[in-house]
Amino acid sequence: MRANLKCVFPPFGRLPPFWLRADQTGSKQRRLAIHRTYLCAFTCHLALGRQHTCIRTLLRWCADLHLLFGSERWKQRLNSGAIFLPCPRLPVLVSLNDSHNQMVVHWAGEKSNVIVALARDSLALARPKSSDVYVSYDYGKSFKKISEKLNFGVGNSSEAVIAQFYHSPADNKRYIFADAYAQYLWITFDFCSTIQGFSIPFRAADLLLHSKASNLLLGFDRSHPNKQLWKSDDFGQTWIMIQEHVKSFSWGIDPYDKPNTIYIERHEPSGYSTVFRSTDFFQSRENQEVILEEVRDFQLRDKYMFATKVVHLLGSQQQSSVQLWVSFGRKPMRAAQFVTRHPINEYYIADASEDQVFVCVSHSNNRTNLYISEAEGLKFSLSLENVLYYSPGGAGSDTLVRYFANEPFADFHRVEGLQGVYIATLINGSMNEENMRSVITFDKGGTWEFLQAPAFTEYGEKINCELSQGCSLHLAQRLSQLLNLQLRRMPILSKESAPGLIIATGSVGRNLASKTNVYVSSSAGARWREALPGPHYYTWGDHGGIIMAIAQGMETNELKYSTNEGETWKTFIFSEKPVFVYGLLTEPGEKSTVFTIFGSNKENVHSWLILQVNATDALGVPCTENDYKLWSPSDERGNECLLGHKTVFKRRTPHATCFNGEDFDRPVVVSNCSCTREDYECDFGFKMSEDLSLEVCVPDPEFSGKSYSPPVPCPVGSTYRRTRGYRKISGDTCSGGDVEARLEGELVPCPLA
């Protein structure tokens, strides 16, 4: 099926004379073909309006008709008396006849056509008894079952149960499959064409493959009483044990660590841990060092290292306090400073990706606040109060969420592809959607604002929702997913492949409990439109050039797609019978125009179906230079200078129905701006005044230190910058202007004594 809408032509003799003048060369049949296409565009123009996406693509077809006319495909279109509007190609359906309740899918990447899929039962619900592995060599058009290759060899008829598989980031042809119970691995060097199996001396609960050395990997046996860590340098064929009593482990990160560096967090008899670093897999003491002792938790994040320690306080009403220790650029770890008098239960690193650290600090009264640091991550100031945070055994652990979440999380989303834009959820009371509201920042937490609701519904009806009335747009994040298990909300979607484009599930009102719809922003969250009614699965391809969506919670055979960033939608019938859909995916990177639907024929008789939908035809032709425009992100007030500079992206015009292509390179131009108040945040020891509209930083009464004291050391004869209560946001590049002179610290000489 081509599409639900087609243009039907009148007989040739009824064409107006001006259509005959469109092309006076070539045969009468060729002219007829061209005239019919022009008339189709004209008919659609009258019916749909000149801005409809079909018009320009149809007119482009006219220019190519001389080449197309000789093909059988064109003759069939011509003889049918209709030209169909562009839409996805007929889907390819694969029935796996597999009833496992989970599927893990991996695209090999690097322009390979290989997809590997593992069908298994949930590891959390019960002891899995079986699994099946499938491989596609044609990008999802067909899948081959390879489970028979995953056996224990001659003389052992036991059936392998694959818990998970691993893909080498250094060589996309390599995979490792691990058995859930046996001490056995299977490896492949050629996209599963040949597979070798090996007995290994431990049960591989976790494997960690090296990012550059394809033969190198670490294996962890969590089931062993001594929690053993193993190393292999021949891609899992032989192993040596390198440490015991391991709590966590990770490879070092280039360029901050030497090659083959590993970090481990080791359990100690005291109940706490010691963090070690080694550059030779703990073969010699000379090449290992202690990073920090008496550690509760440890985490590596690019150029940062984080650890928490419990410190016992002498002479204090509190018997102990939790401290956050930080290292920047692999310097020695130091205790971070927070301006608060409230007892601290735990820390959660919400983000450390932009040379600045966001940390959720959970207090004893189940209240969590968001703090932000300077570049080194040592001095933290309050950014946002009452952020939604959950931790097993901590914040929110007395709610139903404890049955569905075994890892801590915060409702905090970094908008990818842009600097400084984040979306967070505020919580006021118990953990339910009636108490949840969304806020956004465009200056990395310097100021936060509620999201402006769309002006109209998807049907064009006016939405009466004003910020002054306490009404705004609220977006579902992690907690909403867990609270709605039967109809799990899709997370916020933003990617580097399409800067400024965001798709989210949410609701308009005073909180997140109102009716759920799909909302789209083409302006990095500054403005929103209601795109689809009700919850949907969604994703995009072609660098955001086409958005795909399928309704959730029902059997359906309708795929909705948009080629203009969600402004208008078309419907495509992807199967004769309705399918219960579990997911809609495309290859990570979102460059492809091929999408994969995962579903089942009937909800109560589950059997996996995989449908491949190629949307190339829906985009028509390759884009030309005229199909692009220059775009700069801005905040809700229209300010295009974010973090001190204006960034200009090259983006496809929404109404240009054409495809960018996988190799599309998005040029970026950056120019600095003069400084404004938005380029500054409150300095350590200061906070925003109670009247947020003033945007003034005042001394924080909870700060017990001396805000204006000189640094230590401060050599006589030198100067230091005495704070005025503000500091430039880390990564902000603004320069000059009256505001900079007014807010930057005053240069004063160091005291004599």
C-alpha cells in the first residue's frame, strides 16, 4: 500500500491550455505524464493548501519524468491513472514464532547491515529456562535463528540460557554471549557466522570490554563469595584472576588515564571500601595506588572521580555525616563544600558532562535539592529546590516505586546536542503525579522556569493555560514510567543528531496528572506544540527529518509519521491485521530512515513480530542547499546568547520534504556575546533572593564560612578577586559589557598578615 491519499487525474482532453505549455518537447505521452503530475500538485494545492508537504515533492518529480518514463514502475503508475503521495515503502514482516517476554536488540553500526537480537525471559521475575538468539544480515528484513550454535559441545546436551551478550566497541564484528548459570562463553569474530564456545573458570555475571584494545576485557563473578575480578587478553578464551572482594570496577578513560588503567572499589573488613588504580592489572605494587579509603560509593565520570565517605563528627549532635569527595582531571580527591545546614543522607551525580557538576543532595526529611558546582566540582551552590529523586533504602523508598526500581534516579534530563539546557521535575509532597511539575533551564541551572504550554491542541482548539494562573506544560520522566506500568510513558527524546528537536509525553495543567499527550518542540524547549493525542511510542530518523509514532496500549496497524517536525502527521497502514506493539526503534545515531516495529499478533498469545519500515520514499529526494536554513537556539524570552555565545546550526527547513542522508554534516558557527545577568550564577555562599523575579544573589544565611575572605594561600604583593556574590557559569564565554564589570569580583591586594 502506497498511501491513504492519492491524486486522480481527469482525461487528457480536459486539461486547461496553460498546462499544455508546461513542456513542449518530447512525445505526447511524455508531455501527458508531466502535465498529469503538475495537475496532481495543483489538485493537492487546492485541497490541502500550498504549504502541504506533497506539493514540492510532486513538482520535483516532474523534472525527473524524462528519466523515469522508460521504467516499468513509471508505466504502471501512469496506467493506474494516479500518482500516489510519497510515503514509507511496504513493510517487511518477520514472525519469529518466539514467546519469550523480553527482547534485547543491537545494531552492529558502522554502516553494517547486521542486527543481533536476544529473546529471553525476564531475569528479575524468575529463573530463566530458555533463550534464543537471532541475527539479521539485511538490516532487519529477515532474521536467522542461531541458538543451535550456542551449545556446550560434544557430550553435553544441556540447553544454553543466554542472559546477555556484549559487543566490542573496538571491533563491531565481535560479540560475546554469556550463559546465565554455567561457566561458559561463546565468542564470534565475524558477525556470528562462526561461533566458538569455551569453558571459563568463573561465572561471568558482568563483562567489560575495552574501548580500543579489541582483545582485552574484564569479567566479574558476583556469585562467588569472594567477588572475583578476572582479566582476559585474548577475547575471553583464557583468564587470570586479578582481584577479590571487588564491589565495582571500570576501565580508565582516555585521555585522562594511561592505556590499560583500571579502577576498582574493594570491600574492606570495616564495611567500607578502598579505591585503587592500577596500570598493569595489579601485577606490581609500583603500578598501583590508593585513590581514597573509607569509601561508601565510588564513580568515574570522564574527567571527574566521585566518592562518598561517612565521617564521624566529634562534639556534634550528629553522630556521622556523609561527604562527597571529588577529583577533577585526576588530581587528588578533596571534600566538596555545600552551603546547607540540613543533615545530608546521600548524594546523586545527576550530570557531569559540561565541565560542571549537578548533584542531587538528599536530606533527612526526604527533601532533595539540586546543587551546581564550578568547573572543579568542589564548591556547590543551590540551583533548584525540591527535585524529584528516588533511592532504594533512601528517598522515596517507602513508596510503591521500591518494587520496580533497584537503582537510584532523578527526574533530570539534559537536552542533548545543546549546552546548558536541562529539564527537571519538582515534587511537592508524596511521589505521585498530582505533586509533580516540570521546569527548564537554558543557562545551566542559573535560572529555572516552568514550561510554556502550547497555544492550541492538535485539532486547532485554543488551550487556555497561562503561567500566571499556575498552568504550564509538564513532561513525564523516569518516575512517571514506573507509576504507569501498564502504559509506560516514553522518556523525553533529545539527541545530538537533531539539535533543538525534543519529543516528550506530558500533560497541560497544574501538574502531571492531567490527560497525557505527545508534545514536540523545535526550539530546544522554548516553545511547544501538541502533536498527537494520547500516549505513543516515538522516535526519529534522518537527523530528525522524519518522526515516527505508534499509539500505545492498544492493537493497531497504523504508523503515524511527520516530515515537518511534528506540525502535521500522515498515517501509514503497516500490516493487514492490528498488532500489539511493544516498541519502535531505529539504529542509534538516528541517521537511518529505516525503522523497526516490535510487537505481537495478540496480546494474550504473545509471539514476537518484527516489522521493518523503510521511510526513504516518504522524504522524496536528497536535500539541496535551498532546503536548509540557519537556526540559533534561544530561551523563552527569545535571547539567542546562551552561555555567553550565539550558536548557529544548519537545519533542514521543516516544510522541505527531502532527506538529509546518513553522511549529513551539520555545520556549527559560534560567536561570543557581551555579558548579561543570565551569564552568572550565585557564588559559593550566596543564594537567589526570595523574590526570584529580581534575579539578585544575596548572602546565604545557612553558610557558616566567610564569603569575602581571601584565598589560602594569598601571597603578599599579589591580588585576588573578592566576590560580589556572583560567578560566571562554567563554560560561559561572554566577554565585556557593563554587567561583567558590575558582577565580576573586585580585584583587591592580599592582606599583609
